[in-house]
Amino acid sequence: MAQQPRAWQRMLSGRRLDLLDPTPVDIEIEDIAHGLAFVARWNGQTRGDFAYSVAEHSLLVETIFGRIAPNAPIKWRLAALLHDAPEYVIGDMISPVKAAVGPSYGALDERLEAAVHIRFGLPAKVPASVKKQIKKADRVSAWMEAVQIAGFDVSEADKFFGKPDPALMEGLEITLRPPVEVRADFTARHEQLLE
């Protein structure tokens, strides 16, 4: 009998996360924060001395979401912070690669997202109206990243990500920091949202 290929990842916490059948008990915020702090957005094709990490992006998305939905319950702020959490084990694939991989990528992402949400007291699936607001925040963040660090001009960013409301970006700037700082800030923000 042929042996099944290994489908689990060992985390620094010592947990073993089965990627095909993830369970909430095997998910720790420290593993998520660490993984996301070392996963580069834009496949690392950004200006600066450090990669722009998914953890940094997630912090920005949560901030922008707070501006889009200032009266949203804290649990939806947490959902915004964790919107890309599965990428701590599957990486950040750019949209063209996701399209090439096909629906199996989406199914894997959904299973991981459901386990993460349950682990931190969120519903497995976020309501569509909230997901839409988080996606809007995600697109504003992508626009900012594209223009500030990924080499897009404004018209090109408008074409791909939509022209954002300037009020949502007021006072915000993309910063590139060492992963250890981003990891600490991501973990701290998670703790604040759980208080």
C-alpha cells in the first residue's frame, strides 16, 4: 500500500496542523503571528529594506475596517485582523497564481479560515455583509501598497483595486519593519481585541 503524503505542518508551538482537516485546537495565535510576519506580500517585490508582510497588511486592513465600520462589534475587527490568517501555513499567493491553481486553493483556504475563526470565538463563516466590508478594507490596503511600495502608478492601482475614498487612508502610511516587530504588534493587537 502506498503511503499517503504528509499533509500536516509542525508549528513552532509544537502543534501539528493538518492542512486537509485543520482543527481549532491545533491553532495558536503565536504561530499565526510568526508565520504571517515572515510571509511577504507581492511575492517580495516591494521597495524597502524589509518585505511587506501579511501580518503588517492585516494590521492595516483591521485599521481601515474600523474606519469603514466604526460601530462594528469587536468580533468583526478580530475577523478583519485574521482575514488572511490561513496564509501563515499556505503562504500568500498572488491572484494570478490562485486563478491558475483553481478551486482547490479556495477550499483549502476556507477550511483553514473556519478552524481559525472557531479557535478565536468567531463563527466559521463571517456574514456576507461583514466579509464585504473586510474585502473593501483589503482593497484599500492593496491600493496603498501598490502605490507606496509596489511600483504601481495611481491610475494603474485605480484600475486593479478601485479608487479608494481618501478619508479611509488619511494619516496612514505603509511602513516596512523587521518581522519581529510586526509579529509582536500583531500578537498585541489580537490580545487587545480579545479583552
